[in-house]
Amino acid sequence: MRAVIVGGGIAGLSAAYALNNRAEQAGLPLRITVLERRDRLGGVIQTDQFDGFVVEAGPDSFISTKPWAVELCQELGIAGGLQGTSAQRRVYVMRKGRLIEIPRGLTMMVPTKAGEIVRSPLISLLGKLRLGLEPIVPRRRDTGDESVRSFVSRRLGGEIYERLIEPLMAGIYGGDGDRLSLKATMPVWHEWERRYGSLTRAAWANRAASNGSGSIFLTLKKGLGELVRALAEAMEGGVETRINTAVAEILPRPSGFTLTTEAGEKFSAEIVILAAPAYAAARMLAPTDSELAQELGAIEYSSSATVSLAYRKADVKHPLEGHGYLIPRHEHRPALACTWTSEKFPHRAPGGSALLRVFFGRSQGESIWGEDGDQLLSAAREEVDATLGLRAEPLFARVFQWPRALPQYTIGHLQRVGLIRRRLVTHPGLLLAGAAYGGVGIPDCIHSGQRAAEAAMAHLGRIN
Ligand SMILES: Cc1cc2nc3c(=O)[nH]c(=O)nc-3n(C[C@H](O)[C@H](O)[C@H](O)COP(=O)(O)OP(=O)(O)OC[C@H]3O[C@@H](n4cnc5c(N)ncnc54)[C@H](O)[C@@H]3O)c2cc1C
């Protein structure tokens, strides 16, 4: 029997690794093949290492409160390389071009320390008074989905949304809070309103859980590419990985599927785990199930880009005390955020140098996207010049563009995923994994791959 995994990002690799282990444990002879369109594995996870620098092209860390990434690192024997963010955890948000520290004591982004909010110049007096009224704002009666913006403005006030929550959410989804689904992106807020009737009361009750002194974000010293490398190494001999192999079409056949690549090669498999982006999965499945393809194709994606800039420390006059800053939409800048990478993570730049990373990702910046990345580079340099006063020539610059790489969980996302799952039942052996469905973060993507592997084993058990 054969299983084909389409897409060699973290979800597809986690699925292949878990399936290989489970099949071996069960003594089930199973040929597992990963087909990846690009010329390398890892999907949006990509680390470049040179001259003592560790440059992350895509994600730079993951949340440790969801266990699957840490557990996978332990299983692969690379947990010794895990590290948290540096203790200097200040993060700033831009307001009229100036950087203001984000008030401390946020629990799931909700302020819990009254003193911090009262003193913060980020929020106006009116905004603070409005926030103080949150506990008496009535629960919403309608249980349907709503946008993140509508929810936060309703409960915490429009100013908190615009000046604090919007830039924090954009840093994760690179998207538009007017359209992001509350239930799919921040289910905990929905639950808090339902259970406690107030986000402030709920955040208070739950603040102990997030008040630990450790960092909730972890990374690997040599970069997240290490996780991809370790996974690929652990699968050697058990899983065949084929790069430069794009799947064009998946058709059903008795007790399985036939996959055809763009080069015309065919693979037959009892199990297909589709771990490519939803729009790519939609194209592959269109001839087999147009309804399923339509729902998959309706999951929107946003494009993002990162520009890493390295400088001699002596050229950086700004103290860079913290992890970086976020730029709210109403500042009308093309960038979304700037991470002070060498301050946030130790070991990312050699002594005497500073590494910064400017993150782009919303539609208003579209005019700066282009094949060669020159305009993104100029926009990144303008950003660090305007905000940090950095005019020196960088030691080097690296531009990475990620077209349609971040799924947007727009209003109604959970309903759409429910429909997709119901439709999938009619294609036994066909499974989905990846960022498009139940969480965009690395731990969720790993978990989605593991769950697909479990479902694959269950299906193989039934047909064997
Ligand atoms: C710039 C950026 C920064 C991020 N930062 C963070 C972060 O700091 N922390 C965090 O937890 N998450 C972060 N994320 C999100 C997270 O990294 C991703 O959601 C996750 O890595 C996606 O994994 P995946 O395997 O689902 O998809 P992908 O990594 O997109 O992998 C899908 C793979 O499918 C392949 N493919 C596509 N079409 C075909 C085809 N026809 N045939 C074969 N293969 C195909 C693609 O080439 C790709 O390799 C970030 C995302 C981006 C884009």
C-alpha cells in the first residue's frame, strides 16, 4: 500500500513522519512518498545561515503553550537547541510615527493591569474610560460569527482595537481585522464572553496561566530550518521525498487515487494527505469534486514578505531595548512590524552587529511588491530610517517574498471547514492538513499533520 503526501511544508512533513512511525509500530508495510513543488522542503520555514548570522525567511518562533512543536523537537532529539526570547521583552507600537511601549500585563491581548493602562500614552483618556466600562457591556445575543474588529470595538472600544489589537493581530495574520473571524482566530475571546460575560473579568481569572516568567515563544538556536532538517533526517530510509514535483490532478480509482504531476508522472495511492495550500488543493481536486474544490478555493490567502537588514552595532544609534515594534494600519505605512531580531533572540547575529527584520503584509502595500524585491528593500530601509534613524548602509539585506502564503480565516471560516470535512468523508483515504483549516501557527500545523496520519492509519486498518 502507498500513501502520498502532497506538500513538504511543516504540516506535510509532520504527517509523513507520524505516518511512518505509526505504520512501523503497527508492522504495516506502507510506502510513503512526499511530493513537493519547490526545490526544497520546509514550505514557508526557511533559515539562511552565514557569517555567524541566522536569518529566518519566514516564521521565526512558535508558541509553546500549544505543545506539538516542543514535543516534536523532543522526539527528534533537538529540544536542547530550543531557546526562548530574551528577557528584555518590551514591544512597542507606533503612534503618529513615535514608538510607545505596549502596556504590560496583557492576557490573550486583553489588558489586566489597570495601572499600566492608566499610565500608557498609547490610549486617550476617553479610550481608557471606555475600556473601564467593559465589564458592564452586555453579552452579544447573536451566537453567529463576527469580525475581530466588531467584537473588540464592541467590548473594549474602538480605540483599543485600532491602537493595540489591530497591529497585534496583523502581526500574526497579516490580514484585515474587519474580515477576520472571531470564532476562527480568537475562539478564546468568544468563549470568555459567553462564560464570564466580560473579557476583563475573564483575563483576570486566567492571568496566572500567562504570568509565568519564561518566554511563551520558542525558537531553535540554529533557526527553525533545523526542525525541517531533523524531520527529513529522521524519515530517511522510511519516506521517499521528491522535490521539484508539483501535483496537478488527483482522480479517484477503485480503493484509492491516482495523482498526476505537472510533468505527467503518475502515482497510485490508497492514502492521499493534501498538505498544500487550500487553493492548490482546490485545483488538484476540481475534476474529482467541484463542490469540495469550490469550498477549498474560497479560503483566502494574504501575501507577506520579510526584509532582513544587518548593521554594524556602532551605526545603530537607537537603543533597541526590546523585541521590536508594530505598526497600526492607520499609520499608513507599508510595513506591518519591525523585529529587532538580534535583541529578541540571542545567537542570531555575531557580536558587534545588529539584525533587524521588517515584515510586510497588507494589501495597501501592494505597489511595492515586485519580482526582484527592490521596492520592498527600499521600503524597509525607509521604515528603519524614519523610525530608528538608521541611515547607514546595511552589511547585507535579504528580501523574501511569500505570495499567498498566509491563510485568512475570514468570517464563516469554521462553517466552511465544517463543510469541507463533511465533503471529505465521501472520499475515504483523502485527508487534509496544513495552515488553511484549524490554526496557522507552527504547532497547529504540526498537529494537523499528526491527526491526518492518525486518520490515515484508521482508514488503512479498515481496508486492510
Ligand atoms: C512570513 C511568515 C511568517 C510567519 N511567522 C510565523 C511565526 O513566527 N510563528 C508561527 O507559528 N507561524 C508563523 N507563520 C505561519 C506558519 O509558518 C505557517 O502557517 C506554516 O509554516 C504553514 O505550514 P504548511 O505546511 O501548512 O504550509 P506551507 O509551508 O505553505 O507548505 C505547503 C507546501 O505545499 C507545496 N505545494 C504547493 N502546491 C503544490 C503542488 N501542486 N504539489 C506539491 N506541493 C505543492 C508548497 O511548495 C509548500 O512547500 C508565518 C508565516 C509566514 C508566511
